Amino acid sequence: MTSKYLTISHSSTGLYKDKGSRFLSFAECVTSEEEAKSRLEYYRKRYHDARHVCYAWVCGAEGEQSRSSDDGEPSGTAGRPILTQIQSRQLTYTLVVVVRYFGGVLLGTGGLVVAYRTAAAEALNEAGTEEKAVTVRKTIESGYAELDNVMRIIKSTDTRILSQTWTGDKCIIECEINKEHEHRL
């Protein structure tokens, strides 16, 4: 299992025009399939007057979850080119939505593939990339005598403390630690 993954740095937009059609593209970080679906619903409502709202997303530290949709475009001409742009950059936790406003001229399957691929690339280029560590949540119980050692390990592993409570003579620490340092806790 990997301890790091690549994702986009920030949300961004792009635009591609061809023969009167406009392809508005949006790239966003998403943490789960549920969040991707929620954001997609936002774009469908926001651009309800568009002919097509096509998308692709990839989630999981190793990109093990993905989905794409042509949303009524000919099969394989929209969702797959968008997904390929995400995967070719080895990104995960990333959603790309491309909204098409039809311009009155048919682009053909080749033209659609180019348009959706280019629109997705525009948004992803603007978003930039960053490497992030895979983290896991842990609960640590410690007595007062061991607390100094526990805190030293926490500080040396870039662990983020989410909460700390005392119950009697025990300290309970909820934290988020990089996967590569998990064994130290």
C-alpha cells in the first residue's frame, strides 16, 4: 500500500470552444464517491440549461475507485477522455466536470473526444498538483507516566492531534497519523 498520493492543489476552471460549442470544465478535490456525487449534482443544477454535463472522478490513495459518464454524448466520447486526463497525470481524489453548450454544429466522435480531453486538460493544468500523505485515524490511551514518551512520538511523526481528553488517570488522544509512521504508535 502506498503512503503518498498525487492530487490537484486547488479547484480550477477551463474553457474550450469548437464550432460554436462551449465546453466549460471544472476540476475539484473530492474525498469520496459521495462527495463527488454531491458536487456533480451542484453542477447539474447550476448548468441546468446545458446540453451535457459529463464527468469523471478518481478516489482512493491508489486510484482504486473511478467513474465516468458521457451524459448522452456518443459512448466513449466524453467521460473516458476526461478520465484518461486524470489517470494519465496519476491523480486521485479528483473530480473533473465538463459542461457542454451545443453550438449547432455536430463535431463528430473524433471532435468530441478532442473537445472533452482538451477541456479537462485545461482545468487540470490550471489546478496544479501536490503530493499528500495517506493518513489513518488512531486512538491512543496513555497513563500519566507514559504521556511524555507518547507526545514525543506524536511530535516526531507529524501526527495531528484531533482531540485529547482525560478520564481518571488515563489520557485518550484521537489523532491522525501518516500511514508510513503508523507502526510507531
